[in-house]
Amino acid sequence: MVNIIDRNSPSEIKAYAPPSSKLRSKGSASSKTSAADSSEDRVLLSPMARDIQSATNQLQDIPDVRNDRVAQIRQQIASGSYQVDTAKIARNIMSESLYNELL
């Protein structure tokens, strides 16, 4: 059986209208100002979007290379005291491989 929706029905149109058009219609109904009077647009961010933006800004402040750590490892290699933990490397390779398979 096929359901046919009357697309001219106002209730159907309102149910599927994008949120931005609902906001515009509410704003124009409550305000009697013309489009020329309101010359600025607004963007409202959700609390989650603000948190993401804040975290992104904080990540941009972190350097890509930890120069202090690089210098420390170079010094250890030069002195011959740098040790590679092969078991840790193997664990990390396996866990990343399993993680990628789950995606």
C-alpha cells in the first residue's frame, strides 16, 4: 500500500520545514520591522558547539613538535642510553590495527 501525502496541507509543510525557516517566520511575525531595518545576522551556538570551539582553540595553542622531548631523545641517542620498548610498540600496533578494523 502506498501513502500519498497532500503536500499542500499546512500541517505537513510545517512539520518538515527546516529550523532556519521556522526561526525566520517567528522573527518576522513578532517584529514589524522591515528587512532594511535589521541589517545584522546572528548565529547561536549550542553549548556543545561552544565547547568544541573552545577545545579547538586550545589545541591550536599546542605546538606540533615537543622540542623539549625531541632534545631529550636526541641526547639519549647520542649517549647510547636510549632504549626501545619493543613490547610496547607491538601492543600499540596491535591495538591500532584492532581499532581500525572496528571502524
